[in-house]
Amino acid sequence: MFQSIIKKRFTTSLIVFFFITIFSFTETFRVHKTIKIDVQDQSESIKTQLGINDALAIVFPSDTEFLKGLEFEITIPQVAAYYQGAIAWSFYDAISPAPNADVIDYSGTKLFLNTFPGSLSYNFKIPFVKDHNFESSPYTTILKQLYSTDTKLVFLRFQLAMKGTSNDLYNAIFTVQVKPILYDEGLLHLKLEYPGKTFDSETEKIKPSTSGKNKVGKSVVYVDEVPLTEIINGETIKSLRLATGIHTISIVSDNYRNELRTVTVDQAKTTELTVSMRDIKPLVVISAPSSAKVFIDEKEVILHEDALTILPGEHQIKFVIGDYELVKKIIAENGKTYSVSVSMDVIVCEKK
């Protein structure tokens, strides 16, 4: 008999809330308390407690690019599980005024309504995109898409849906844990530094050369050997969205040397990569004793750790050590680096 009464009340309450959901677009309501949580990072999980007629306002940061949806894990107190269907939970949009701890009266558009089952826990996921690939299970329910990736506020409300319940139900406390569901992707912020120029994929700007002599030309960015985008004379791209993991980034340029880097992209994070582009002109690295004088095409050069830039074509490199001269000729080609060194050895022979 008791179960029959509960079932009748449960059915009646569902019918009432069904018609409210169907026919009420903007609804005015009052809550007992508002718990507002400002999420600082889209990957941040939150945990809080709600009572009957309380509301939870989740405010997201401006950057929610990788937020695919939310997973709610709700621990139901025993008394609420006993009165199955007595507590309703609903989501709202277009909430006014802005949620705050000292606000109890709101208006908003109800997006979804349901009641809690007769169990001690209830898990569900809310997709923020259509192609979410969420799979339901005996332990997790997949809701329809209520919000989008542009959503800055998720508003959850608890309310009593049945009369004639125990007074203990009014003091029941639900534990609510909200976990973000993220795309398994991250951003690669690519920054190319040219001699006198800098291309920044985040600001999408290029600083002009102070000399204004050379154009950047075309550079093609390859990710894992797949051409992804072109950068032509300062026409820029946004940061690259890549799958989480290790990637090989290669940059093939018309006027500069090809560059190769390996980066690790973390989920929902931005990885910074700065590549200093080098002139395509031939380079020569010269090693010689400190007492040696070095001449390239009869012009003396001062040796240092960096490679020397030369023009394509034939060049003569001369070493002068005391009264001795050593001469070596090289034919330099664009994009190549040459190493020239003077080696000295001591030969010991036994005379007969």
C-alpha cells in the first residue's frame, strides 16, 4: 500500500514536471542557496555538496576549446534513494541575473529535467558537441546535447518533486563531482624567427625586416611528414591543433634552410615551439690552432664558434702558421654546411 502511494505520487509529479518542461520556455524560480564555482582551467574537476532546492552554477574560463562535455557523478543520500523520484534535477540556460551566492531568485530557460533513481549513485554525461562518441553503460547515462563549446555557464538545480515525504529528506545532502571530458588534443604555438623577421602563429603577425632587403618567401610546415599549412611572405596561420603525443615538425622553406624539430603535445595544453630559421647561403665551420691565420679568398677572417656565411661557388681557404701555408679549395652550394679543419700529427720512424 505504501509503495502504491509513492508510485502514484511519483507518477503525478513526473506529469507535472513534464508539462512544465514542454510548455515553459522562460521560467522564474527561487532556490534556497546558490553555489557558484569559477573554473580556472578547462581541465579542472570540481566537487561540492548540494541540498534540496539548491543550485550549482559552473562558470567556465574564456578558453574551452578542448571541452567535449561534462561528466557528473552524484552520490545520493540513503533517504533520497528511498523516496525514488522525490528529487528532481534540471539544467538551465539564459540565467538571469548572473548567479551568485547572495542571489536566490532567477529566471532562465529549462533545458532538461529528470528525477533521481532509487540508488545511492547516479552518473551521467552531457556532450557539448554532436559527434561526441560517448557510450552509455549500465552505470552511465548519456544526455542529449544541452550546451555548446561556447558555453560559459552551466546551471544545475535541485528541487523537491513530491509532497508528503519525510522531514529527513529536506536535510539530505548530495555530493556532486563534475569532471571535464576533453578532446585528446592540444595546441602547438609555432613561432618562426627569421633573420630580421619574426612570425608568431599566436598573434598572427610578422615583424618586418629593419633592412627590408629580403622577403621571407614560402615556408611549408609538415607535421609527421604531412604538409599542414603554408606561410607565404607573412601570411600567417593560427596555432596548430594536434593530437596528444610526440610529433615531428619540419619546415621547408624557399629562402631558408629546412628545419626539423620533435615536440610533445599535452592534452588541452599549449606547447611553445620557436624555430630560428637560418639563411640558405652556404656555411663553413673552420677549426685551426689559435696561432694560425685564416684567409677566405685572400681576406683574413676571425674565427669564432659560429659558422661563417659564404656565397655559392668556388672559394679558397688558406691557413698561415708561421712560415707554412696550407690551401684548400671548396665549391659551396646553397643549403649546405662545410667543415674545414687543420690537423697536425707527429710521425715517429725508426732509422736504419
